[in-house]
Amino acid sequence: MKPLISPVSSVIPPLSTLPDFDPRKVPVVGVDAHLPAVALAAQTPEALRLRFAHPPQWEPEVVLERKFTNREPAHASVLLAIVLREQPMVLLTERTAHLSTHSGQIAFPGGRADPEDTDPADTALREAFEEVGLERQYVEVLGTLPTYVTGTSFIITPVVALVQPDCVLTPNPYEVADLFEVPLAFLLDPANHQRHRLEWQGLAREWFSMPYQDGEKNHHIWGATAGMLRNFYRFMLA
């Protein structure tokens, strides 16, 4: 499969503004069950620390979305937080519906960089505390993944970290509608990676989704969040 790299020269409307758009209803054009899953032995805290201490040569698969805004690019960071439970889990949020960007979508804790932030990790940790109450004392930053540029002109640095399971989280109700965890093994298994394609007025959009059923609730992970998780899979598999 060729990388999902969309040109930024074309400005198109965000998918969320299209009539009756629902990412859950866009047909699946492929599932990558033929690709190997990341071995469970590579998902232990020790293995993750070693992987970031001595990263392999690799290329991200998803780096750029089609641009649908003319505003100036802004740097941001997200925290790909791996909670060290008996089965490692990835912490995700559902954004509240009234937010101006990516409302209602599944996301990592994170946001726009402030001038006072010292680096992308500092941004991710500050934003994670503001959004979900995750205190820095419970977080061990491992490293970063390549930047991902969204259609809203955010240049996002994913910061990967281990989180102690005894942390107490207090989501900010203004920004976070729901807080949940997904098994790391589920996200690092491409049998759970669906590919979608939508054409609108002669322009095509492609993206991944990783729908996760949690009891009666289905968390539809897609777009930028799924793209960054796909890159994390590629990094772990390299």
C-alpha cells in the first residue's frame, strides 16, 4: 500500500461539513489483516523503552491530510499515553461536541503549543494535565514520532509515554466528553485497521479507522488519531 500522503495545495471543505457525513457509514475499502501484528513481547515496558532508546530505520505511512483551511500552521503535541496495566492500554478521549476543531472525535490528550513550552513533550504533558488531570509524576516520556499535519493546519508531534496505572484522572468537562482506554495490542494489530475512501466533488479523501467495541459502546477511532496510531504500528514493526 502506498503512503496516504495528500497534497496540501488543494483547499477543500472539512469532511464534517459535508451533507450527512458520518465516518462510520463510509464504506471500508480494505482491511490489513494480511500484515503481521506487533508481537506481545515487543509491547512490554522494557521493550518499549529499548525501542525508543535505539529506534530502527523506518518511514511513517501517514503524514499529511488534504488542507481545508487557509489559516497559518500551528504546532501542537499529543500524548500517546500507554497505561501500564496487566494488559497495556492506550488512553483516549472523546472531545466535546462544541469545540471549534475536531469536535466529537476520538483523540489523544493534547493541543496547541504555548510560547512557554520548552519542547513538544512539555506541550503534551501540560495539555494532558489540563484536559484529563494527568500529573507529570505518573508519566515517563519515551520519545516522539514524526509530525502529522492535519487538514486544519496543525503540525502535531505525537509524544509516546508510559503512565503508571495508579494515576487519578479528572477530565475537564469543557473539553472531554468521555475518557477510555483501548488495549495496545488491539491498536498494533493491523487486522483492526480499516481503510476508507470518499470522493466529493472530484476530490478524494482517504483515512484509516480502528473501531473499538467497549461493552455496548463503539469508539470509532479515525482520521488523525488513527493515522498517528498507524505510524506507531509501523515504528513498532520496523
